[in-house]
Amino acid sequence: MNKPNIIFYFFSILLFSCGIYSFNGASIPKNAETVSVDYFINSAPTKQPTLSQVLSERLKDFFTTQTNLIIAQNNGDLNFTGEIIKYEIKPIAIQSNETAGQNRLTISIKVNFKNSYNNEFNFEHTFSRYRDYESSQNFSEIENLLIEEISTELIEDIFNKAVVNW
């Protein structure tokens, strides 16, 4: 064997010996073909009308772009259910005149994950992220941007806990 063939052979063994490996770090059972994401119910005391759909669809999109899994309507090999438990705006950074210099939007979701091939990876976990913004800003003008930024981080956290076993 010449040197390029040996290198190719070596990397082939590394990549394929442990099931499916992807360069995004995901470790997915080799028999898994589908992922299902149930609509995240909004149980937060303060409801944001589009948040359930945003989180549910973004999680599906993330899995389809980062893995070879196919979206199943329900009972996928990997299955996510969850609920939004907090959508809250609180003042922070109180100034000397007792007004808030900044506000904080916090979103928390409780997620149940089931891996039909390996129960060791099943979990129920609450994920929470926030963004601070100047209290002088009109919240309705920046709300969608804040939701987009927070939901991106939440989706990455869920993905990492479910399939990145580092």
C-alpha cells in the first residue's frame, strides 16, 4: 500500500468504527433514522403568541441541517417534547434615580428527550437563556430579535445535551 492509501484506510476506520460520526460533534446511534419534535406547549404565565412555533420549528430545522435524520410526525427514534415555562421581562441595573437602566428577557423551556436506542441518554431538563437590553428601547421593536437570539442558544443547548456526548 502506498502512503495515501494507508492514511485513507486509517481515517476510514476512525470515522466509521463508532457508529455515525459527524463533524459537528453529534454522536447519533447508527440505527437512528428519524427525529420527532412535538409542539412546545406554552405554559408560561406571560405568553408570547409565536414562541411555541418558533422553538418547535427551529429545533426541527437544526436537526435536519446538522444531521442526516428525517423528521417524523411523532415517535421518532429521537423524540423531543417540551413546554415553555418562562417568558419574563425584569428590570436590572437599577440606577440612582431608582429606574432600570436595562431590562432582561428570560426564556426557559423544560424538555423531555427520549432516545429509543439508548435509554442512558434520555433526559428531562430545563434550559434557560436571557438577553439584556436598554430600558430606553421599545421592547416591541426588538422583541423578535431577542427571541431569535435566545432561541438559537436554547436550540444549540438542547442539541448538545441530546446528541453531543463530549
